[in-house]
Amino acid sequence: MKKHFYPTLLWLLAGALFLLPLSGCNKNASKLFYIVYEPVYTSRSAALAAINGNPAQHIDSTGKIYVEGTYIFVNDVNKGIHVIDNQNPAHPVQVAFISVPGNQDIAIKGNTLYADMYDALLAIDISDVRHVKITGQLQKLFLMRQYVNGYRITGDSVITGWKKKVVKDPPNYYPCPNCLYASSSESKSTAPGIAGSMAKMVILNDRLYTLSDNHMLQIINLENASQPVLSTQMAAGFDLETIYPFQNKLFLGSTTGVYIYDISNPDAPVANGTFWHGRSCDPVITDGDYAYVTLHEGTFCGGASNELDVVNVKNLNTPALMKVYSMTKPMGLTKDGHLLFVCDVEGVKVFDASDPGQLKPVKTLPGTGNAYDVIAANHRLLVSSKNGIYQFDHTKPGIPVLSILAAH
């Protein structure tokens, strides 16, 4: 397979020092060995044929989460989607795994799940999550996903795994931080589910809004849910990372600011205002009057800010910074009523946001260190972290944990 000029595979240096006899020295006695990972390719047709709903399996690397009805869908980074029956929140049950190589984002409308498979968008019928089927697809939609750790995804094949090799010579490429993957709905409703704040793919009405690369917004027509059709592609900003829908607005988080668009005409977004901030990774949410933006330092984003910005967006054309709150390394966030939940290194921090200009700390949820994203839905709080999925009842005093689905 063709390999990119600068493949950035994770490599680990394993030094093996061979001790010498006490009588002398040998300059060749010290040998270095390197562990590298090379891709396992599978034909695209075989990978698609394998997407049929597998038995539940262990969660390896928790990614983004999505709530649809009584089900929780959990992205296992670059591997697929775990389906969890959450009818009894105290005892959620993993019921199926949908194997989708290269998957990072999901969105659901009724009985159709939309998932990226590297550069392609798949429409998957999940009427029976144990026996799913592909109903439509759009190829070459996410052009930035055609390379994985420096290796090319071609039209005929995709990467479905990695094999470890021990080599004598040092790798002639640069290491990267995330090379080894970092990382049945019975309802007949056509309403979309609930995505987290880290989403790059969201549904509003009959449109799927996605980020195809760092600058482009793509609009997919879902009027025929099983057969998505690309409607619009447009440059929408710079270094775009996340999308948050609210009523007829889109809030696009980027490494340099927040772009606000009016989508009264769903296929022709109109730019409103932009809130600029220092360069940093940036998810955003809003309640209509205020936007809450977390900034965190990161390898790919640059910058060194770790803060929560509260922005007044009552006038969408002139969003204005209201208050800055210092954080450790915040990521995803959500708001339910007057409570604001922010993922941070120490765990999910809960604030009373009755007065956005004077947030009052309530507590940090136990066991949620290194939290990635959070969703508030149906009086429940779902947290995705490196350790797994946590579920809380935030309507009760003390915000007790209901259940934990561990990833490691």
C-alpha cells in the first residue's frame, strides 16, 4: 500500500542493554530496538459487509457519546459504535456493537444512524441494533480523513487494525500522540437525538451538518433519511472543530473563535457574528442568551489557554466576552437548567449558572477525572472519560452516580 512521505506512527523505544564481561568493553554491546505499528488493510467492500450488528464487546477507547430515546451510543475511537440499552439507568446493558472502521462521529435521526467511516458517510438502519444494514453512503466526504497516521486510505481499502513490529533501525518519521486510535431503536420518532459538545456532526430538522476539514461546512439533506444527499459545501471559518445547534442557529467552535450562523434557510447559512479568542482547542454550547466556551491547550490546536469563557450572545452580530474563569484543562460541557457541567482534568465540575457573570462552584463529580464530553438528557448526566462512561442523576441532592461502564 502507498505510504505517505511522513508516516506518523506511534513508536515506543525499547532499549535492551547487553551487559559485558568485566574484562573489557565492546562498542556494539548496546543495541536499541524500536516498536512500530503498521496498518492492516481490508477491502472497503469487506469492511462494509461486516457492518451488520455484532454482539456486545468491551469498550477499548471511549470517544463521543450520543443519546437517542432509551439508548446510548458510544463511539469506540476508530473502531465502531457500542449500543447500550439505558431503560434502567441503574443497570444499563450493552446490547450490540456496530463495527465501523475509522469511526469518530455519529448522529441519529429516527431509525437511521449516520457515521463516518474514514472519508465516507454511512447511513445505517438501526431498527434492530443487533442486525443493522447500510442503506446509503456518500464517498470522499471527509477529505482530511484520507490519511491515518501518515498512511493513505484509498478508494479500495481501509485500515481495520494495526500490527506491531520490532525493528533495529530507528523510525525515520516523527512520533505522534494519538497513533493507536488516540483512539435497536424501537422509537419511530423522526426527531434527532442528542449529541455532545465535541461533535463535528449534528442534525437539525432534516439536515445533517458536518465539518469536512478545517474550514468547510457540509450540509446533507435527510428528507429521505435512508439516502442522504449532499446539498451544500461552504467555507465557514478557519480551523473548525465542533458544531453546536440551537434553534435555527449553528455555533461553530474553532481554534481561534466561535462562528455563529443563521440557518433559517437550512441550505444557505448566513453568517452572524464571531467571537474571537486566543488560539486554543474550543468546544462551545449556548442557551440562547449566553455561550459557554472552553479553551484548552493541545498539540494540534496550539496556544496555552485553559479557561471557561462566558460570552453574551443576546445580539448575535456582536457577541461580547462577559467573564473568564480559570480552569485546568477543560474540554466538553453541557447545561441543564441553571446547572453548567464542564469536563476538566480533575473531573466534571458543576456550577450554578443562575448568574453567568458569577458562576458558583457546586462540586466536582467523583471518579470522572480526564472527562472528555458530557450530555444532559432526561434528568440524567452522561460522562465520557478515559475510564469509561459514567451516568449520574443530577436532579437529586449530591448528584449520585447511577452506573459506570468501564472502558479499561
